[in-house]
Amino acid sequence: MIIILLGPPGAGKGTQAQRLQKEQGLVQLSTGDMLREAVSAGTEVGLQAKKAMDAGELVRDEVVVKIIEERMDREDEATGFILDGFPRTVAQAEALDKMLADKGKELDKVIEVDVIESALIERITGRFNCAKCHANYHEKFRQPRREGVCDICGSTEFERRPDDNEETVRRRLDAYRKQTAPLLPYYEKAGKLVKVDGMQPIEDVSYEIDRALGFR
Ligand code: AP5
């Protein structure tokens, strides 16, 4: 199964992708996580990506298409993929179509997580992650069960993303509107798009996504 989670920054794509990976055994492919790893490792890709990410702009299509292709090849045995944050432009979507056709694979569904803009800033500025396993939390909506301790790996260290400040988030939203939102009609036309109400509590969004994917 190959699915795309599509939605603006802070919509809940990463939250749902992490859950689907755990519950359904699908592999989460997050271009944001891959780029952050490259930035931390100081690779050539990381150096190129950092400037765009800090500015809230998209990294060049060729760069992200290449890292996704390499990761899919490496995970060839996987039962399926959740594409989280990719594609983000029509050029990336076309590259994905070609990549999948070359491998004899097919995209199953594109889940649009629909959230109003005013809620996104609060979600992003309250977000924090486990520094070790990257599990995703929120100051108000999703705190660890034991304060200061990661539910998943028990680590007591947490971190925030440098691009999670209000000014950069506004630029990321602008990039979403101009460059990524045109993917909605692209996938609607292909008969793949399912819209999910992302304004509900996390568990209810999970339920709706599972229904759309036939897991419930
Ligand atoms: P990326 O890391 O992909 O960031 P993003 O798309 O901006 O998305 P986020 O990770 O911010 O949000 P999310 O939807 O995953 O929300 P989350 O689940 O964390 O990309 C970062 C940068 O990398 C880009 O700006 C760009 O520069 C570059 N990049 C990446 N991919 C690229 C590509 N393909 N092409 C070019 N450049 C690329 O949830 C947010 C918070 O809300 C969490 O705290 C969570 O606990 C909480 N939450 C989740 N669901 C709910 C709910 N239903 N109710 C209440 N709170 C909720």
C-alpha cells in the first residue's frame, strides 16, 4: 500500500504517519525528517537544504525527489509506504508517478488532512519532539503520559524545531498555498483524493483515516 498524507504545516501529517507506521507496519517516509537528518549530519544535501528550510521555503525538487527515490529503493521489501510531506509540488507529483510506474507500483490513496489556518500556528508553536526517537508531542493537545518522559523510548530529552516560530510558519503556509495546494485538484482528478477533517481530536482523525484506508 502506498499512501500520501497531504496538508499544510502542522495539520497532523507526522502524527498520523508515525501512528500508521506503528499500527500497520507501513514505512513512514518523511522528507522533512530526512532533510533534518542531512542538515544535522552536515552533508552536501543538508547544506543546500538548510537555507531554504530556515527561510520557510521549499527545497529544490531535484534534491527531494532524489532522497525519496534512494530511500524507496533501500526499503524495497517494505509492505507499503506513507509519504509524509512529499510530494509538495506538481513537479514532485509527476516525478513520483514516474518512479512508481517504473517500479510497477501504484499509489493507493491521498489523504488530505484539512485544518483551518488559525489552528495551525497554535499546533506548530506548541509542538515538541523526543530528542532520541522523535516522537511527537504538544504542550496542550498531546503531553507525554509522565511529565518530562517520552512515552515511546523513555528519554527525558526533548527538542523544538528551529523553523517552528511564527514568522517562519507564516512563510511555510504561504509556500503551501502557492506550491502544494495545486496538488489537491491533481489527485482529485486522478480519483485518489480523500479529505479528512483534521480539526477533530487526534483519535478521531485517526479513526477517519483508518476508515478511508479500509483498516476499520
Ligand atoms: P516538514 O517537516 O514536512 O514540515 P511541514 O510540512 O511544515 O509539516 P509539519 O511537520 O510542521 O507538520 P505536520 O503536519 O507533520 O504536523 P504534526 O503531526 O507534527 O518540512 C519542513 C521543511 O522541509 C519545509 O518547510 C521545507 O523547507 C522542507 N521540505 C520537506 N519536504 C519537502 C518537499 N517534499 N519539497 C521541498 N521541501 C521540503 O502536528 C503538529 C502539532 O500538532 C504536534 O504537536 C501534534 O502533537 C499536534 N496535533 C496533531 N494532530 C492534532 C489534532 N488533531 N489536534 C490537536 N493537535 C494535533
